[in-house]
Amino acid sequence: MQNTQEPSLLQFFVSRQWLNKFNTFSEPGPITNNDFLCQHGGVPPSKASFVDDLVIALPQPVWEYLYQRFGGGPAVNHLYICPTCQVELEQLERRRKEELDTFVKVKTSKL
């Protein structure tokens, strides 16, 4: 019986910044994906439009090798806009608008 392995279709995303360290240094340190992830594990809305410039997709066997060799992480196999950060951003934008409207109203009423 022939031992055939099907290639994994699962991909993992790694920081291009860390991969650059891997290609440059003999010991790049643990994998760090915090340059494209928020504290909740998603992509911050502010980086969503250019996240493809910040990551590179690796096949699962390559990810597993790098992770076993260097540790770190977290493992990221799908990219999504963080809903928590999205809500926080929307709240901040509403607050900014309300404060600007209030400022303009007070400023124009004093004229």
C-alpha cells in the first residue's frame, strides 16, 4: 500500500515583519503576529484595508515546523475584522461627532 499524503488546504497567516526577521537573523525569536492582530485576536478595523500587506499565508506543514522550532503565535488560520474593536471604533466616531457638533453649537451661539 502506498503512503500518500494529500496536501493540506489549511493556511496559516504569519506576520511579514516576523518572516523578514526569520530571513535576516539566525535566531528570529518567537513568532509574533501582534503587528496585524488586536488584543482580541482579530484584525483591527484600522488595518483591515491593508492587512494583506502585513501577512503572508503559509501551508500548514510550514506553519507547524516554524511553530515547533520558534514558538510564539498565536496561530491564525483566518483573518476577520475584530467585532469588539469595530464597536469601539464606531463608539469613538460617534463621540467625536457629538463633541464636534457641541463645540460648533457653543462656538456659534457665542458669536
